[in-house]
Amino acid sequence: MNQLLAIALGGSAGAVARFLVANGVYAWLGRGFPHGTLFVNVSGSFLMGFLTALLMQRFTMIVEFRAAVLIGFLGAYTTFSTFALESFYLIEEGDLRKAALNIFLSTVLCLAAVWIGLAMGRRIFDNDAYRWLDDLPYWEILFGIMVAFLLAGLTQFLFQRLNLTTEWRLVILIVLLGMLTVSSTLWLSFKLFHFQLELQEILGIFITANLFGMLVIWLGTLFGNWLWQLNPLR
């Protein structure tokens, strides 16, 4: 029962993430080619490989968490059925070149992404130099990610409400990203103080926090735009 609940929670989060990411990519690149589905499948394949190495080698005992992430979240985030349907629509429309390109790229890039993710994960998590990974406060990190996501969504909603210019929006988002990156790096460094982290390890934490921060803020702004579209008072 616990595993079923974990999968259900992870699946709901993965479905929402796929909706936001795919629509964000389509808003950026247009719908002339299934860029959104291709992006979520390739990124999901990379995460599947990387997180499989993490959860199988570092957290073998946490069955529910593994089920929530690998089966629930990534199972709902990636979508073979949408890829098949979009490829069929391209064939039906007579655009065989785009259909063949979509099939080729989806197959090759997904296989390459899962291989790269596994290789990176095995290299990182097999290395004793990263022994402090076992002591990371993962649940607290997950809570922080959710808070940052909601904060970014609220910020984007207020952008729309106040009709701020693009320049002001960019400045505020950069400040938000900087605060998130610096605070998370300092917090994790203090949490892992007893490991006496070296400068390169702290720098690695900073870069990782920055990359995750950009991703979370981007998803949050997509969520904020979606909320604004639902607002009946706009």
C-alpha cells in the first residue's frame, strides 16, 4: 500500500511537470515539430539513468522513494504514447520527413541520454570522494525545491498582475535565482560541515544548486502563467 501511494504521488507530480515542460518548449519553439514531447522523453531518459544509479547504489533500502521517483514521477513525466500519436499524425499528414526524424531522434537520443545518465551516476556515486552524499538532507531539499517552485509561480503571477516590463521581470528572476543559489549552497555547506568539504566540492554544490535553481524557477514561471490563464479576474 505504501508503494502504491508513493507511485500515485510521484505520478501526479510527473504528469504536472510534463505538462508544464512540454508546453513551455512548445511556446518557445512552436508546434511545427513535436519538440515538447521529444524534450521530456530525452530529459526523462537521462534522469532515469542518473537517478537509477543514485537510488540503486546509495538508497537501496528506501523502496517507496525509489518507486515514487522511477516508476511514479518518471513514468508519468515521459510518454511513449504521445510520441507514437504525434508520429502517426505526421505520417497521416504526409510529412514523412518529420515523422522519420521524430522517430529517429526519439530513439537515438533517448538511448544516448539514459546511457549518459547511468555513466555519470555510476562515476559519481561509486566514488568515495562523495561519501557525504549519503548524509544529504534529501527530504529537506525536496521541501525547499517545492517552496522555490511555488515562490517562482507566485512571482510570475504577480508579474502578470502588475504588468511589469520584461527588464524588471528579468532583474527580479535573476535576484531570486541568486538568493536561492547562495542560500542553498551555504545551508548545505553548514549541514555537511563535519565532512570538511574541499573548495572544489563546495563549488560543485554551488553549480548544482544554480542549475537546479534555474530549472525550478523556469518550471515555476510556467506554473504561474498557467495560474494566470485560469484567473477569472484577469
